[in-house]
Amino acid sequence: MKPWLIFGAGKGVGRHLVTIALKQNRPVTALIRNEQQAIELIALGINVIQGDACDKKSIEKSITLAGKNPIVFSTIGGGDADHYGNITIINALEQAQVSRMLLVTSIGCGESWKSLSPRAKSLFGQSVRHKSLAESYLQTSTLDFTIVRPGGLTNQAGTGHCQRYQEEVHGMVSREDVAEQLAQMAEDKQAYYQIYALVDPELKPHWN
């Protein structure tokens, strides 16, 4: 069973990935900046490095702790993490000769930018542009990548109805369902070098 290394495991999609790994009795390592979140994950039996996802040394320690050729997930976001953090992670993985990475960005990244409304571009545009840079960097790396662009994220319980799309699409999806999709794609070679939008067509807009 391949080990998992999760960047962004303290909350949201990354935290749901931790839950999945624990259910599978899978070795899992996480880089956590928040001290309280680190304490909580250590109590669950997770290998934790407390540090910043923009810090090269912290990332390198995490990769070493994770074991041989882990499957890597990055769900980090916000500020420098969108761009610089993910690029630093990609560089470190290449240097360590890790082969597999799944990156979570958002609908509107890359070629789907044109599908965003002017209001969405005004509200989220800067973050989307930074995530798009990370996507491009990953696509031109040596890694076996999968890029996932969720729709509007909610904290509702997963429905199991999330769908993958390779076309412009908008909608909502629960963080729990995004994590389930990532877990399914982790070792699926058909998902290598692919970009998917994730939306739950049955989920009504409900932000929380």
C-alpha cells in the first residue's frame, strides 16, 4: 500500500483525505503549519511535520518522512501558497524523484478562465491566476500529475454523486466528495496527465 503525503491536511479536502487514509490503514504524512491542527493529527497517528508549505526545508523533511515514492496531494491555497507554495513542492518532489502528484485548484483556472463571470474574476481572479501558474508548472514537470478543479466547495456531507468533467462546467461540490474522487484517482493511470472539473449536478447551491 503506497504511502500518502498531504499538503493542506489540516482542514477541508485535505482533512477528508486523512480520514480516507486512516480508514484504509494507509501510512500518511502531513505538513501542517497550524499547531493545533498538527496536535490533532498526531493524536490520530499521522506522521506530522510542523512547518510551512512555502518553506523548502519543511517540504523536504515531509518527503523524507513519507517514505519511498509516496502519492502526493496538494490542497493548499491562499496567498503565496497558491503559486509559490505549490511550485516549491513540485521542485522538491522532482529533486527527490517522487513520481505522482495530484493538485487541487479551482474551476476558472487555465483555459477555463474565460468561463468565469466578471464578478467571479473580480472576487477570485487573483487567486485563480496564481493557481493557474501552479498548474502550468506541474504540467511541464517530470511528475505524473492529475489536476482537479472543483466547483464551489461546501462543507455538506458527501453525496457520492460528484462527476468528473473535461469541459467547461459550473456548480457545487462537497469537500468530502472531492477527497473521495482524489482517492479514487490516486493510483489510476488513466487519470495521469488529465485535468478534471468536479461538480455534483444534484447539489443545490448552499454555501456554509
